[in-house]
Amino acid sequence: MFEVQIKIGLKKGISDPEGANTLKALHLLGFNTVKEVKTIRIIDLIIDEKNRDTVKKKVDEMCQRLLTNPVIHTYEINFKEQQDKGKMI
């Protein structure tokens, strides 16, 4: 079983209105040393699969088909294999 974290961000040159609004609000609150804000989205998945390569292929396909828009998004996939905790009877 694998715990997978997908970090989704915007490609360079794509406007980030949420980040821009957050930066403006921070400046209005007096946090003037903040020079840039970028927003990202994080998706955590638990996948019941034994082979890491299979998981990577499946998660990459999920990103391409549903979780991201490849035209404007970048994504990073991080894996953590979970120990089988066994089943309680």
C-alpha cells in the first residue's frame, strides 16, 4: 500500500489571481516584506497496490486525465510506502 501526495501548481507565466489577492491582503495587513505568493493544491491518496512503478503510472494517468490541466499545471508526485498493519479479527 502506498501513500501518495500530489502537489499541483501553475506553470511559469500563468497568472495566479488567488496568489495575487493573498499578496495584496497581506500587504494591507502590514506584511510588506512578503514579495510573492503562489498557490498550490495538495491531493493525498492511499493506493492499495504492491508495485511502486504501477502506482506511479496510475497516479500519472490520474493527473493527466482528471486532477490537473496539463496546459496550465505542473505537478509533483511523492510516494511513501505504508507498512501492512494487518487486519484485526
